[in-house]
Amino acid sequence: MGSTRALVTPSGLIKALVAPADMVEVDLSGRKLRGRRNPTSELDLHLRILKRRPDVGAVVHAHPPTATGFAVAGEGFDKFVLPEIILLFGHVPLVPYGTPGTPELGDRVDPYIDGHDGLLLANHGAVTVGPTLEAAWIRMESLEHAARIVFIARALGRVTELTNDAAARLEASRARTRREPDA
């Protein structure tokens, strides 16, 4: 969104216990500008996305259990089964494994940054993005929710994909929404 700096979570704290005063301000080269602690070990991952996607104002990286289970199983969400996922993400690809906290992870994510608002990181976790922190957070919560639904459908014995026509209508709706101001 044209910013030259970012707020990131600190390294080494339980995220549920992070207070606003704990946040670390960095420039887009990763240099710490303000904060008592060191920035997240995944700083390179966050900054790569922010620099490449001017439409992105926030990046959420987490390890939601069910979605991460899909990543450990080597699966992205490449089949259209839930309208909400199509509308929020389109496809959610599986990014090949890269060592957490290293530029290798960023290198693996690089080819997927453009055009994807959610990623599953093989054997690691997930990343979602949005124009605001709230939007990126909602996407992460929705990704985990969808993973639970697909997991349950599999346990019940069948995952029914949407028809090509239904998926195309939802993709068209997503494309229109992405072009609208303030979407």
C-alpha cells in the first residue's frame, strides 16, 4: 500500500500474549526502526510479500492445526468445494518446503505471491494476506475453518466438488469484487 515501513510481531513471544507495545517497526529492508524486541524470524517472508503486492497492507503467518495438517499431507486447496474459499482466495496452493526463518522459505513462496491471497506452506503452516490486518486475519480464520470442513467431509467418505459452472460464477464474482474500490 505504498508504505516504507511495517509493524511485525516480535520473535520469541507467544502471539496470544503480544501487546501493541511489543510490536516491532521495521523498514522494508528489514532494519529495525523501533521496538524493544527483535522482529519475527519470518521477517523475510512478510517483507517479500509486502514489497511485491501493493494491494497488501497486512500479512498473517500462522500454524492453524487443520490447515497445517493439509500442508503436512502435501495438499493445497486446489479443488473448488466451498464457495467461501473461492470468494476469499480462489486457489490456495501448496508451497514447497523451505526452512522456516530463512530466505529459502521466501524463495519458495516467491513464485506464489502474485495472484494468491492464501498459501499453505509444506510441513510448516499458512500465510494469508489482505488490504488490512482484519482482512488478512479473517482469511486465516476462514482457511482453518474450510480445512476443518473438508477434513470432516473426507471422514464422512466424500468431498463433492462444485460444478465448473458454479465455480466459474464464483470466480467471476471474486474478480469483480477485487476490482472494486475499498474491496
